[in-house]
Amino acid sequence: MTKKAVCLLSGGLDSAVTAFIAKKQGYDIYALSFRYGQRHTKELTCAKKISTAVGAKNHLILSIDLQKIGRSSLLASSPETIPNHPINEIGRTIPTTYVPGRNTIFLSYALAYAETINAEAIFIGVNAVDYSAYPDCRPRYIQIIQQLARVATCQGVKGKPVRIKAPLLHLSKAQIVKKGARLKVPFSKTWSCYRGGTKACGRCDSCQLRLKGFQEAHQKDPVPYKMR
Amino acid sequence: MTKKAVCLLSGGLDSAVTAFIAKKQGYDIYALSFRYGQRHTKELTCAKKISTAVGAKNHLILSIDLQKIGRSSLLASSPETIPNHPINEIGRTIPTTYVPGRNTIFLSYALAYAETINAEAIFIGVNAVDYSAYPDCRPRYIQIIQQLARVATCQGVKGKPVRIKAPLLHLSKAQIVKKGARLKVPFSKTWSCYRGGTKACGRCDSCQLRLKGFQEAHQKDPVPYKMR
């Protein structure tokens, strides 16, 4: 009897490592990604490559209307530009890259999908260490989503709620890179840069955290950078 | 200083009464509806009429991809047909009209919208009395969504979470009709029938609960029925 897991896949490093952890734990992977009006769709291209690499049974890419409600420099519709913070300031305040409700919307779709295919787990690559002060990346947030799974779904009502798994929650970026290397995650197929393009910018918060992670893990990042 | 409320508006009786309650409480209404692959869009037409009638400041209608993940006889893509249960059996089991995760997805968008416009409240017309055994219409569910608002949003982190208001939660359908009549809700602009068409079928669970509510409230339902 196979176990099914819905894996949220952004195309970034963290969700790729998370999907490979799910695979290692014996789950059949049902990948879920979103076209939500991002500035670039490079990360969706990467999400497809990762879902193939991890051998996903299915990969749903849903289009959602975040642009009509959201306000974030990550959205193509936004007048704000992507910030480049000094590395020691990342995470001190909530930056303009924060998309209101994004993880909650993603997880609510994941709950619906998990209920429909009767999955045992949902994997999400949030982490609360090297992150950007987003409220929806904290342990308390994941706990409440687990409670939501208990009350909001038929499986929950029957006493078998889907488990919300966030295996990177307490890891540093360096630990995530090391774990990914052990699991042979094809890092070259992941994309973390907020800016898109053929080479990562090396300056946005996401690039800086990624580069620091690879450096501290003594691993080489195969993604090309404009500058680092 | 005006107070803003996001009001989930389906076009049905309950959400219409809820929006008029929000208005009565002094909120500026920001209505939110969804095109989610329903069998018919009559209810969206009604949602627009209600948002106009209640004087909404804005009305967002978001298209969402529920058909790709959901399984429900309410979805046009479903092979299942709308059931007609005997009235005394409604609510005993979860029927095929249940859409997995629907309210959770709607509320997650409402949380995002509320965060973006800095709303103080979200109004949702769920009720746990004359309902159809859906897990996401129970008081415990609303409590968890309130907790989610505390941890998932910037307002919550700052100690000012949006309030989740479900003023119909403990009312019977008859009490909802009475309240709507007092608030002069234009019942003729609401649509409850799961089937669409020019006349309500009078036989689906939703029609039966509505008709029973009007009867017990000694009110005339202005919506035309094929049979009642």
C-alpha cells in the first residue's frame, strides 16, 4: 500500500529538498505549484524539472488570482522593486517581497487536493531560521495549519487528518544544502532568485541567503550568477 | 474613521443576510466571490446584485481552479448528479455537494484581501444548524480560522488580527430569514438552488432547507420554484 503526499513545489531550493525528503520517506509524490502572477515563471519551469527528477506521480500547476488582491514586489503587477538588503538585515522586518496570505492560500489548496486524492501528508518547505521574517513561515503557523487539517476536512472529522510536514522548519540554509546534497537533489534545476533571467542576480535576499547556505555547507552552487 | 469588512458573497441567502448584518454594524463592505467551476453562474449574477444592494465599496470576483482538484456534484466537471435527500436526512452524512477545502480556500483569499486593504473583519455566512454536515461549517472550524488569522498575517503578528465573524453560525434557517426580513435583504436577488435555471428546483437539499426556513419564519419566498 503506497502512501501519498502532496508536495508544494515552488521551483526553489527548499521545496526541492523537501520533495526529496518526502520521496526518501516512501511517499508517492503529488506535486502542486501555482502560477500567481510572479514576476517571472522561471521558478515554474524549475518546479517541472524537479517534479520529474523526484518522480512525481502527478504535478498540478494551478493559476490563481493573487494579483487582484495581493501587494508584493514579487508580483509582476506591483510598482515596487525587489529589494537588496545587507545580509545582516535580512529577516529583521517584513520586506516588500512578502505576499499577503500566500502560504495560507497554497496550503488551503493542498488541503483540498490531499482530501480529494486521500493523501496522508502535505510537505511544505518553509523554514524559520534563514528566512525573511514572513509570518507564515513560523512553527506556530504550521501548528495552526495542522489543527485546521483536523477540523476542516472529512479525513480530519474521521480522525485521520492529513499530516502537515515541514521538515526544514528548524534547519539553517547550510543544513538544508547539506541535506539536499546527501539526497542528491539536482540543485542546478532549482531557482531561488527573486528576479528571474538566465543568471541569478546574486543580490536579492533570496540569492544572498542561498549563497551563504552553499558557502557554509562547503558545497558548490551550480546555478550561474551575475555576481556573487 | 470607517471600518472595512471583507464579506464572502456566494449569491445565496445566508451570505446576503450576513453582508447586510455587516452593513448594519457600520462596516464598509468589500465583497468577495469566486468563479470556481460551479455548475451554473446564476449565483454569481445574484452575488453582483447583492453587492450593489448592500452598497459594497468593491466586489472582487476571483477565478479559481477548483475543478482540477475538487470532487463534488456542485462542480460542472463532475459526473455525479445533485442529490435530493428527504428533508429529515439532510445533514446526517456528508453529501456529494461537499467541495473539499472550499471554505478554507475562500477564507484564505479573504485573509489575504483583508490584509491588503487593512480590513478589521471578515464576514462569512456559514451556519451549523440547518446545514448539510459539511465539516467546514462548524464553530470549531471558525475558531481555528480565527487562530490562523492571528498567526498568518502581519496584522495578527502586530496584535491586531482581522476578526472572523460568522453571525449566522448558531441560527436556524428560519431565524436567518427573520433576521434578513428585518434588515430588508432583497430575497428576490438571492439564489440557493444547487441546480440553476430560471426557476429553483425546489427539491435539492438547499432548496428544501430554504423553503422550510421561509415557511417556519412565516415569510414568502419571492424566488420562483418549479415545484414546492
